Amino acid sequence: MSSVPERPQLQAESSVITVLAAYIAENYASPLRMADLASHCHVSVRTLQNLCHAHCGEPPLKALRRFRLQQLHRRLAQRPWTPLRQLYLGCGLTGSLADRDLFLEMYGFTIREHQEACRNKVLPVPTALPSRSLEAFLPESA
């Protein structure tokens, strides 16, 4: 079979992921559920799960958590003396063990270690972010 008919489908799928990424970038601090994400993208929850897994390599809610943790990482660098609880809330996080574990997986150090390093102006070098993260679908200016 020819791959020509698949091209519009791939563009449509990529468009859904781009819409998802933009929506998350604008609303990550708010409580978001799968139904909210799927509704905004005009697809079913299952379709969104499948597309996100195919394009980002992980479920939408994990991609959302990863995006929130990236924002937390940036905010900690900008305001290391702000209490963590306040930063968590500003990024839509709860400070759960899942947050801690994913941050450690993403950057190779804990949130508190990062905060302490930022306070002392000794920033550790983070590990590379996944190449298929939601941020890859955002415009450069975001």
C-alpha cells in the first residue's frame, strides 16, 4: 500500500498533539483531567491516550506531570527561596512521591537537591529530556 493516504492522518494526529501541548502549556497550573484534555482536543479519551503514546511515548497524564515538573525546575532556578509547597501549587503539582520520582528520573537529582543547588548557585547538569516530550510540539516562543 502507498504511504500517501497516511500522510494526512499523520498531520491530523500531530495537530491533535500540538493542540494538547498548547492547552497544557496554558493551563498546567489548573486541575486537569483526561476528560478535560480529550474534550479540548475534540477526541475521545482513548484516542488521546493512543495518540499521545504514539507521539510522546507516554500517556497524556504522565506527559502533563512531566511538563509541570519542567515548569517547577525552571521556577526553582528563578526563585530558590520560595517555599516548595507554593511552587508545587503554582505548577499544578501536589508534591507526591510520583512527582518526586519522575523529577529524579528526568533530572538525576531530587527537587530538594535542585532547590539547594539553586540557593547556592551551584546548578547540577540535568539529564536530557525525552526528545518526544510535549515541549517538542510547542512553538519556539512558548
